[in-house]
Amino acid sequence: MAVEMSEVFWTFFITSMIGLLLKGGSMLYKSKCKTVECCCIKVDRDVDAEVKADVAEPHPKAIAPPNLMSGMAV
């Protein structure tokens, strides 16, 4: 029983940590901060190039879905 519980815990823990890392990376990308410092790591980004790339190729979520109800009679 303890072995099964341990496997479930570690599976949950690892997938949660991966999810947190992915969400953190997404938030960092959307923040458009020019300089990011964490502990002893410093990252300088070219935010202008990222904004131009985002305008040139909008994210799929930014495109509005078609209105499926427009052709239906009420």
C-alpha cells in the first residue's frame, strides 16, 4: 500500500512541478520585462523583437473563433 501511495505522490508531484515551470515560463514571456534577475542569474531580453514577432504572427488563442450560431434560425 505504501509503495502505491508513493508512486501516486511522485507522479502528482512531478507533473505539478512541470506544470508550474511551464506556466512560469509563459508568464515570463508575456510580461515583456527587459531585464529579469533571479538569485545570481540575470537575463536581458530584446523585447522589441518579440513584440514585432507577436504582431507579425498572432498567437492562435488571439484569433476569435467563428460564430457558429450566426447561420442558425431561431
